[in-house]
Amino acid sequence: MHDYIPWSGMTKEQERFEMDGNEQLHKIQRPEGVRAALMKMLPECFIGAALSMLVWASPSWAAMHTESVTYSQGGTTLVGYLAYDDSIKTPRPAVLIVPEYWGVSDYIKSRTAQVASLGTIAFAADIYGNGLVAKDRNEARALSTQFMKGDRKLLLDRVNAAMQTLQSNPLTDKQKVAAIGYCFGGTAVLELARSGSPINGVVGFHCKLDTPRPAGPGSIKTKILVLEGADDPSVPKSQISSFMDEMKNAQADWQMVLYGGAVHSFTNPSSGSNPASGSAYNEKADKRSWEHMKLFFAEIFK
């Protein structure tokens, strides 16, 4: 497993190509593609140092394969994002990633590739349909609300459709499967756990913990890791307390980590740097939560 690398999981060069789309990214998946791109963009005196840094920081990127995958649920076309290290030819652990309320954004695509760099096959779920990414917070809030109301059946159906797509991939080791989610997506993977899913584990990052259907005794079959900002205004102490009671009542195998000084959305640099707003990036919490997730994976994928 590789060490933590910046949130995008990519070098600046790869990140620029990722923003241009999948076709451009494939041009630099091989070492010769990286060299060609760097030769065009960097002054000659920096090329050697940049190539050395690239090899040292992210060795798996030379073989990283990414693609959009179309699937469906209830008559709705969904477009997820798949990433895996193409140099590995055998089945490997699989991780489903459920996005924040923005949808399958560039941030989530980069996180997906970063998870894949750990030696997994990673797949970002499209919850909204047709690969829709919200333009602003108002649209994101409106889109996510329809999945959070009522019994959240549609949300769970969309998550399960993505999970089935990932598990059907021949590169997936079906005995080693997990789901992680950020914010809205974290709430979604907790609902997956509450539904009795038999996967190995779920991880929720800075996510709401409430549910319209609390888990009953013995109903949770998977292990749970929750990673929260201790000062997140969207996850009050009363919600944490209720979640703890629910997990105890369900006799679940669960754990929670609170990061002091961190608020909502602490893993995403685009959240800004003002904790007083309620949402802000926190580099320490980002890195620590990544390491806690890796420890969890090491346990559940043994």
C-alpha cells in the first residue's frame, strides 16, 4: 500500500489532464506519456527533478486505468467512474465510493483513483443519474434532498445498483468488498450497512448519522468505521449519542474517530479554510482519516 499523497491522488500534470477528460488522462498513463507531457510544459532544467519526484511519489499512476461505466437502476441511466491499477492482472479488493451531494465530481474521480492506488478496484457511484454534477450548493441540496426523505429506499437502490456493477467486474475479489462515502455519500453507506449488506465494511467521512429506520439487534452484518469532525455543526453531539446507542442496540462491530478542530467536509480542499462557516478543509484530519481508513482496510481485507 502506498503512503498518503495529495487529495487528488495525482501529480499536477495528471490532475490537469484529468480535468480535460478520460481520453487525455490515458495519454499519460504510461511513463513515456508522462515524459512527453513534462517535456512540453516544464523548463528543461526542471524536467529531471520532476520525473524523479513523479516516480517517488506515485509509482502506481503509470498503470492507472480510469473509465466511465454506464449502468442502470429502475429505468434511470447511471454513469459511474471506475479506476484500477492495470499492472495488476488478478482480482483484488473492491471499494465502492459514494460521492458528496455534488455528484461524481472531479474531486470524487480523483479520490476514486487514489483509493485504486492502494491496490483496489474502485468505483464511484452515480446517485443522481446520467452522471449529473450539481452546478452550485442550491442545486446539490435540491438533488440530494429527494434521496434523503422518507425511508431512503431510492438512495439504497442506487447504492446497490452501483455495488452490483462493481461486484460483477472480473477484477473484483468478491470476498473483499467495502463501501466508503463522503458527506451525503457517507450517510448512504451507513444505510447500506443498516440494510444488512454482507460486505466486509463501510467507512463514512464527515457524514450525518441519523436515519428514519434505526438498525435492530443483529441486523448489521458488516463492520463500520465513522470518521467525523469533532466540531462539525451538521453532526451535533445528540446525533452522535443516538448513533452510538443504535450501534450498541444493533450489536454492530463499529468504531468512530473524532478529529479535534475539524468541521464538515474536512477532506475536500474546495471547502475553503474558514471553520467558522461550518465547512472547511483540514489537512491534518484529511491525512489522519485516510490512514484510519487504510488501517480499517488492512483489517477487513485480511
